[in-house]
Amino acid sequence: MINKTVNFKRDLVIVFLIVFIPILFFTYALIPEKSNITILGFNIDAGYFEDITAFFWSFFCQILLVSLFSIWFITCKYLWRYTLLIPIILYINNSIKVLYDRVNVDVNYLVVGIVALFFLIFVFYISNKTNYYATSLSLNKQIDEEINLLMKQVSTYKKEDYKEFKKKLITLRKQKGNLDKKEYLIQLIKLRDDYTLGKQKE
């Protein structure tokens, strides 16, 4: 139950970020169309851009895409998720390019590489902490193995025992929506053990 609560909170944070980040993007519309603006004591000028609004729009576009691709990478359970690193690096480059364009200076690709490296390390760290991929892959494998083992054992049951077992398995499957993968696996193992021990006593 604790694991299910942790998973729910983790998913809630992800949903919040997916909703909040696009909303944050539209804050550029609140910025006045001036050549410069002061935020928290820092003076930001439009530089190469027509006005400060255009600069923030361009910058937030890239940050939005980096953020959403990063969330997709963190929550994706498939091996092809590593291909998402390509657009992440591309949009990190574009984000830095927007900053350099503001002062009309050529992009320093060493800076891009360092920023991308540190950001990817951070993304991998969060991915390992949330453990979406590893947990999902491991539990799916264990559930598949447990179901295969159950099917092998069922093949040796008498007709009456098979019907009783099938009835309990169907009931468990109906409850699957209310259980997380770990709890479902535990119930499968319990069902198997109950019948295995029952047969041994007979």
C-alpha cells in the first residue's frame, strides 16, 4: 500500500509538471514589449531581438521542448527512450543559441557540450531515482514468469481443481485495476502457493 502511495505521488508530480510547464511558457505574454526589463534586480535587454517579448518567447519555446522531452525520457519504459536524448541535446543547443543571439555572438559549442552533459547527468539521476523503466521492466518480467509457472501447474490439476483455480484467477484479474504491479504479483504468488501447498498436503 505504501508503494502504491509513493507511485501515486510520483505520478502526480509528473502530471503537475506536464500541465504547469506549458502554462509557464505563456508567461512571456505578460512581459511588456520593451527593449529591456529588470527582473529581481537583473537588467535583461532584447539585444539582437526586436523586443524583450520576442527573446523570452524564443527562449521559453526551447525550454518547453527540453522539459517535455526530458519528462518523456524519465517516464518511458521502452529501450528506444534513449533516442529522445537526440532532441533533448538539440533543444539545449537551441536554448543556448537564443542566449548567444541576444548579444549577436557565435555559439560556443564547448559551452553547449558542458551544459548538455550536466543536464543529461541530472536527467539520468532523476530517471534512476523515479525508477519508472527498471521497476516496470522487472515487475512485468516477474509477472510473465509467474503466469507461465501457474499455467504449467494448472495443466496437472484435476478438472474440479482446475475450475476452482480458474475462478479464483478470474477474480484476481478483475481486481487487477485496483492493484499496482507489485501487489498483483504478490497475489499471483499467493494463489500459486495456496494451491501448491494444498496439493502437497493431499
